[in-house]
Amino acid sequence: MACTVVVGGQWGDEGKGKITDILAEQADLVVRYQGGSNAGHTVVVGGEEFKLHLIPSGILHPDCTCLMAGGTVIDPLVLRDEIEGLKARGVSCDNLRVSYTAHVVMPYHKRIEELAEQARGRGGIGTTLRGIGPAYTDKAARMPRPVRFRDLTDAHRLRELITGQLEHKNIIIEHQYGQPPLTVDEVFQQVWPAAQEVSSYATDGHRLVQDSLRARKRIVFEGAQGTFLDLDCGTYPFVTSSHPVAGGACLGTGIGPTAIDEVIMVTKAYTTRVGAGVLPTEDEGDAGQLLRDHGHEYGTTTGRPRRCGWLDGVVARTAAMLNGATSIAVTKLDVLDSLATIPVCVGYEIDGVMLDIVPSWPEDLEKVKPVYEELAGWQQPLGDMRKWDQLPSQAQAYVERIAELAGVPVSIVSVGQGREQTMLLG
């Protein structure tokens, strides 16, 4: 491992946090390269569960520096609370850094997102209401000047930026949505106490990453969400506002693509999705509920029940291509323990034509009919198994079929939430 990207191969919630935590044991630097507090990465150590929303999943390894890069958007209130929560559990967070250039999610971003989603009614896109989209919108719009993380160190500058932003945001709040305007004082007073606590973590993130590359240190780039929530490559418009694909590691951190040595694509042994949008292999019956119950499929960030379905080989193949995946980490294999047979989608049929990659036009994807094959289940618990050779032949065959469909070898197999329930192959 020199420079590794960990990316979600589905619609998020694949278990990237666990895989990043495993890799962080041997890493010098872990970098979150995009997204914000809409992420929910869970790490379980010694039976103790840590739920992370902003902070990189390497934070439990004190010798590993953790950076939230310029491609992320930071809610200072969430960051403060997350740091305090970790410190209360004995995690110092002394190894945490936040890039100067990361944009800041402000109270007016969350307010506007809430009002916009309410106005959409049944046409809502299922946003987490964390202000992520509006913060990225301001980043792209550039004027009036948005707040970035280094601005949190200067009270006068922060108030000045809030004033400029509210001149525009209040027009939207009042005239588009008919709601009372926000005042500079109330926004400043919400943000400034948290800003004073978190601004000490500010650093030149570009310099930290580039210095680490030159020193040939071991770096893990951690993505949030998943491939098919990518703003360009995903099932638009039901996507996130950033680039979770492996190429997003370049955009969010300032590294060149040739710096990346490997891309580990994390894929559940089945498929889930939160919120609206197409999910071709969704099972809305008893089998889908079984996957939800056995997999504890409820959002780490929102608590919403996840939509569940069977493994989609077309999604795996397409995601492997989009990310340039060099290997796959298969997670939650143990969730399938009780099944006698397991359907796997091996292709799509649309208007009599067979497809082996996901169509880029969302309306076409809504028309596809999954083509399934049935694989034998193993009907025994996997959670105590620690080596590939211990797995029953049916479980091995299932993992091998995932690799065949994706066209990429499997390098990691997870059979439970704990660190120790992880097999490193090859």
C-alpha cells in the first residue's frame, strides 16, 4: 500500500469506514476527499461502535494523521460535537487536521435545503437536510464569497462573510419561500463558539498531502457515499453534490491521477440505497425485509430504513470501470447466512436488448428488467471464520462470482462488523 483510494461501488453504505480503518493501521495519512456530514461511517473495535460523519475513519489509530481535504464541506457544529464525543470515549483527535480550503456548511445552507425539499413535496430527492448541496452550490457560484475553514479563525472576517451571504440568502428565504429572514447576529452566534473550538485543526491540506507523497508515505484516500451517487456518474438527479468516485480523490485533494497506486472498491454482498431514485434489484417483500433486519440497514446519519435488494453484477461491473478498481472488498457476506439460494443480477434486459453496463440515461435505467441467476447459499454462520479456507465452498463461489461479474479480483472479505471479522486475501 503506497497510495490507495477506498471508494464505494454502489449507492453508499457499503462499509467503507470499516475498510479504511483496517488499512489505516498500516497508513501514515488518511484523507477524506469529498462530502460532508451526510456521510455515516461505522467502525467497530472490541465490540465498541464508533459512528463517524465528518472525521476520517483512521482517527482511532493515533499514529495515523487524518485530514479532511479541501474537497469536503465542514459543518463546524457537527465537527465540534464529533470531536467532543470521541474525546469522551478516550480518542484524543490530536491526529486530526482540516484543510484551510474546505468550504463551511452554514446555518443558512441547512435552512435553504430544508425549505427547498419541503417545496418539492413528492418530487423530493431524499436529501439528508445537512446543507451539503447548498454549500457546494456556493462553492461553485463563488460570489458572494462563501466561508472556508480558515475563515473560522477570524471573527471579524467571518461576520463580514456572513453579512455578504445573507444579502443573497435572505432574498431566497423571504421571497421564494415566504419565511422570515435570518440575521447576521443569530448566524454568527450559532457558528462562532464552535469555530473557536475547531479552527485549531486548520492546516494547509495541499501541502500536507504533497509532502506525504514526496516522502513516499502510505496514504489512504477515503470516499464518502458511493459511485452511483456521484454528481456526474450517478443516477442523476438522485445523487449527492460531490464526486465519490476514485477520480474525486484527485479533485478533492490536488493530487494527480498517476499518484494513485490502487483503488479498492467496497461492495456489499447485496445492494442497498437510501432515499429516492432507481434501484433495479430492490426487493420490497419479505426477502428485502430479511436483508434489512439481518444487515441492520438503517442510515447512520439519518436513521432512515435503507431499501434493500440483491447483488447487482451490472452495477459492480460498471463501478469497477468508472473507478479503475484494482480490487474489491466484499462486506456483509454474513448477512446472507440463512438463505438456501441467493439471486444475483447478471444483466439487464431493456426492450429486448441485453445490457452488461448501467445505462447513463436515468430514464433508461428505470426501464431495465434485471436478469438473475441463482447461487447456492451456505446456511451456516460465517462470523467466527477468519481465513478464506474456512469459508464453505458455496460462500467462496459467491465471492468468486462477484469478482467474475465485476472483472476485478476480491482482496478483502468481511463477515461481520468487527475489525477481526475481516479476511485479507492474496
